[in-house]
Amino acid sequence: MKEFLEFLTQFNPVTVVIRVALAAIAGALVGIEREKHGHPAGIRTHMMVALGAALTSMIGLFATSELGLSSDPLRIGAQVISGVGFLGAGTILLRGGGSRITGLTSAAGLWTAAAIGLAVGMGFYLGAFLTVFFVLLTFTIVSRAEAFLNRNRQRMSVYLELDSVDAVRPMLERLRGEFGLLEAQVTPPRSGALPHVGMEVLLRVPHKVSVEENLARISALERVVFALRNI
């Protein structure tokens, strides 16, 4: 067994085949859960990212061990880690007037798949498949725990218009204390009336309180001109 593990750390045609196969398997394992829930980056995307990353790290090893080039084999892998961010950005969507963001988990999954592929390509099998295990744990058990913790609350994206910019800071404090403010962005007023100022806010409100009731409460706040739910 010890001899076999030592053999896997070597760089030769047989271990190249093993590393490519393991990178494909690791990428597929991460992608299965995303595919099952209909996310934009599924099995094929995660497999391709992991395979490309594995090949990239092996190119660095090949250049140093086989071609005898005096270069750092990790440098090309570092470019993968930064470059795959552009691919992950394509899975992030803005909804509700830009106040609600979706796809961050899929983007993080792609970035992690790239790191897993790099690890497999370098022969760091234990780290790679431990990461696969914890990624699957995050996608399943942790996501269910998160849903359980938020079971009594819902997210609501709201546009509200204030009578002046001076009202922004006190309004943020009030929304944070009374409506579970998660995100906020100051925007030009939709009404076009000056000196009004607009705010896009994401709130976490109780399920038992209706959307209409929450909007009525927000509209009744001092210095709020009107409030609308973002669809």
C-alpha cells in the first residue's frame, strides 16, 4: 500500500491518466448536486473546470520534471485560480432591481472545483477529496441547516423613496432594527423629484407578516414618500 501511494505521487504516463480520471470524478461529484437542483453550472461545467485545472497544474510539473525548465510549476496554477473567477461571474445574476443576488454558491463551487483540479493534478489527492467531501456537505446538510434557521423569515426586496438625502442614515438604522435590513443601496429617485433620494433595500421579515402589511409599515415611516416591492 505504501509503495502504491508513493507511486501515485510520481509523475509518469500512468499517474497522468489517474490524475485526469480523478479530476473528472471530483468535478462530477461537485457538479451532481448543482445539476440536481437546476443551477446554471452543472456536471459538465464542473468536470471541465476540474479537468482544465488538473491539466494546467500538470503542465507546470511536465515543464520542470520532463523538460528541465527552471520555472515555478505553481505559477500557471495561480493564473487558473484568478482566471476562473470570470467564469464564475457568469453564474451570478442580479434580481429585484439589483438588490437580490443569486448564483454566488454556484460561482464559489466553480472556483473550488478549479482548486480541486489543481490539487489532483499536483498529486495532492487527500486534500482534493477531503475538499470534495466538505463541498458536498456544504451543498446538502449545511444548506438544509441554513434553511431551517431561516424557516420563519422571508427575504423581501423593496424600493423606497425618501424626502431628502439627510434621511438616509437614520432610515438605515431604523430598517436594521425593525425590518432586519440585509443590504441597502442609494439610488436616484424614480419619481425624478428633487431633493428626493431612492433606496433599494433587502429585508428579512417574518413569514407571518404579509408583504402588503410590511409595505404599509415602511410607507408609514417618517420621511418615506412611498415604498414599492421590487419584483
